[in-house]
Amino acid sequence: MISLFYLSEFDFSRVPVWFWFGAYIAYTLIGFWYAWINRNTRNQATDSSLPSWIQTTLLIQGMLLTFIALALLLAPDFMRTIWPWKVTRMLIQIYSGPFLSFGIGSLLLSRQRTWSALRIVVSGFFALALGVLIASTIHRSLFSFASPATWIWFGGFTLVLVLHALMMFLNRTNPGATQ
């Protein structure tokens, strides 16, 4: 949706621009469709309960990421001043989308009670954090390591990576305890 406010910034003679809009329209429609067909689905698994620290971790993660997303969306000029690398107003608002998805997803998952309800998404969060850290390391020249924002960026994603790795590890080593 943010892209619609910046249509004049896009060169529609370029194929990647059409891919950008097509992909995000398709992803949104697929997400709504998936949510619709699964709206009344309840987990019928008989797993044992999740440890409360997992639910608490997801709740805190969800609140922080949703707050960051809303700040990126609603206060882009301020967020640009504290972002760990130079970024345009449009791009910082576009970044709000993934942060919001990650945040709301975490909030929804914090309400789940069994590992089978979390397994795929926790693995996805792990992969996302790993990908962000790899990409950020490759592009480390964009960061100022004298800036607290850079330390928060790398530290935050490292924390997410470690916590989600721990969740996955505990499920593999003791499935009955963390399912």
C-alpha cells in the first residue's frame, strides 16, 4: 500500500517495477485467501503445552516489532534520523510492512499453546533473522558501528536468531517437552 503513495517514484517502463507491484498484490491476495480458508481451523494435535517462556518471548517480540513498524509508517522522518543506514522516506515506510508482518505474526503465535502450531513460523523467523544478518554483514559498509542503531540492528536480529534456534533445538532434543 505504501508504494501507492509514491507512484511517481517508479519507472513503469521497467520490468522489475511491474514485478514489484505484481508480487505484492499476489502475496497480499494469497495471504487473505489463506487466512480465509483457515479461519475456523483449530489445531487438533494432542501435543503437550509450550513452555511459557516461548509464549512470552513471542509476545514481547510481537509488541516491539509492531511498535517499530508503526513508528516507521507514521513517523518516517524521525525514524530516518535514527535508522542505521541512509534511507529514503518511501523506503522507510515500505520497511514498515515486513516489521508489521513479523510483529503481528509474533503476537498471534504468542497465543498458541502447542509446538505444532509454531513449528513452521518459528523456523521462518529463524531463517529471516539469519538472512538479515548475512545481508547486513555483506553490506556492513552501509553501517556506522559508532551508532547505537547499528548495534540495536545487529543485536536485535542476533537475539531473534538465538531465541528461535533455541526453540527449534529444544523441540528436536525433547519434543514431548516443547511441542
